[in-house]
Amino acid sequence: MVRGQISRLVFIDSSVNTHGDRTRVLLPPRSFSATGNEAISLTLQSFSIRRNWYNINATNNTGYIYEINNTSAFEFQITPGVYTSFTALKTAIEAALDACIAANSQLSVWLTAATVAYDSTTRLFTISLTKDGSYTNRQFQIRCFAIKGAPPAGVSQQGGFNDLYEILGGSPLRSATATGASLEITSSAGAAVEVLRSRYPAALNTLDAIYIHLPTLETGNFMSTGHESHVVDSLRLIESSIFARIPFDDSTFTEAHEVIQFEDNGGDAFQSMMTRKSLENLDIRVTDAKGRSLASVGEDQANLGLMAFKMAIRYDVFIPPQPKEPSHGVLLKASHPPTVTHS
């Protein structure tokens, strides 16, 4: 798109005006309004944010050891942190499973230990759950839920909609009545060790971009239902508050790419035309691909300005061309040629 006849830049530092996951700035209405047939737009010029969250966090660290015979689910959580290698992640998964076994008296009767292996060639995890000798008839699964709605009994809200299946390379259970296993069971029935393996390549991160939303404005954009955790999945497109998508250079934190940033190259990649004539405030949210707040490390991290972003937005007013005034020239009467008389 193009620049309007009137343009001004708005520079925003969210460190001092953020509450929870929402940043609000008040605009002087006289400076941000249009009249008549004029139109206004907002265009993202630049954006930057420090990666002050962990690649393993509350959105992707929660799953369940499930005992089939007794239909019991036991929650485990990988300790949040920056995991830059699958070796470190493997150790953390093993610790989470062992902690889950130790913390649940019933589960600790059936299982004695968990071990995790990782194959760097196939990028697959193998989880081995060692059973107590008296309970080899028990059968166990790893379940990872991604349910939009009420979770099944024994499953928390955090565990009910979680991206752990991407981390483990498993399949998600998207229904509260689903009974499948997220990881493939490779051991035979009655085996002393339940062996579970990733179905697909594992991942160190589930976030490849962040999304800027303008929740109180009409962006004119549409999205598929996968971009919102509270919308039932379907084939339809729905109206979206998404204003821009900022991809990452690296899947996890590195010192070289600590800051995630975007600079428009002059093509106005993220421009939204407004249907209204004036702007009184800007509400801004930065989320993951599923509309969830970025996973902060501390409860007050965002309020204290430690999840802050800097951005520049261009405001444009488009003035339609004025119609030309009709000409009022005088119409001259055509003269007749002189009459010639012959003698």
C-alpha cells in the first residue's frame, strides 16, 4: 500500500504502560482524526523485543503419564528454562518423569523409574518406564492434550491445552474423549519396561514468531482458527485482531540474537485501513501463534516492564482528490462568410 497525504509517526515504549499482557496508550483525538471521505490507516514501521522468556515454559511443558487399566492421569512438568540442546532437554524430561513418579503414591507403586534417550539422527525421544515386578500387567502411555474447551477429569487447564506434543514429537489429543497415546508404544504387553517413542521429530521450541494484536481496532485481517486458543477449530476464516507477524532468526535464545526485531523495508508489509474516522487510544497485545500471552518467568514481569517492546507505527490520512469545477466559458456564435454579388 502507500503513504497518505498526511503522515505522522507514533513511537511506543511499553515498559511504563503495560498491565498484564496489554499495553494501552491514549492518543490526542484532534491529531488522529479524519473528516468527510478521508480515510486513515496504521502501518508498522519497526518493532523490537528482548527474548525475556524461556523456550520451555508453561505453554509447552505439561503432559501426563496415563495408566490404561486404572484410567488414571498423572501430570508431569518439565522445569521451565532455556534448553539449547536436546541432550539438556532429555535430562530435564527424565527428571520431570521421575519427579512425577515420586510425587504420586499410587504411581510410585507401579513404576520405579523413568529413563529418556535421544537419537540425534532421527530426532526421536525414547522413554522407558520401569515397572515394579508385581505390576508388569499394567500398561502406561504418555498423553499430551491440545483441547479447546473443558479438559478431561484429572487434567488441569494448563495441561489441557499445551504444546508438549511438539517438544516430544508426539501426536496431540484434541478431544476430552480421545483415548490414544501421544507417543508410540513399542514394548509388548506384560513387559517389565514400557517403552514409548516419539512418532515425529522432536523440537526444542514451539514458538517461531510472535504476533502483534490490536484487540480494540478493526485490522481488516482474517485468520484460521488455529491462531486462537478459544475458538473451535474449523475450516473457516474468522476476523482477526492480528496486525503483524514477526518471525525469529533462531529457535532458542542466543547471545547473538537476544533481540527479536522487525524493520519495514519500505513496502508497508503490515498496513491496516481503519473503518473509523478517529483514534482515541491504542491497545496492543503481543502473543504466540495461538493467541496466548508470552510465557513470563515471574508473575509481575510484564507489569514491571521486563517484557517490554519498542515499536514505531505510522499513522496516515488519505485525502481523496477534489472534483474539478465545471468550466463556464462563453459560447461564441459562428459567423457566416460574406455574400459575394456577381454583376
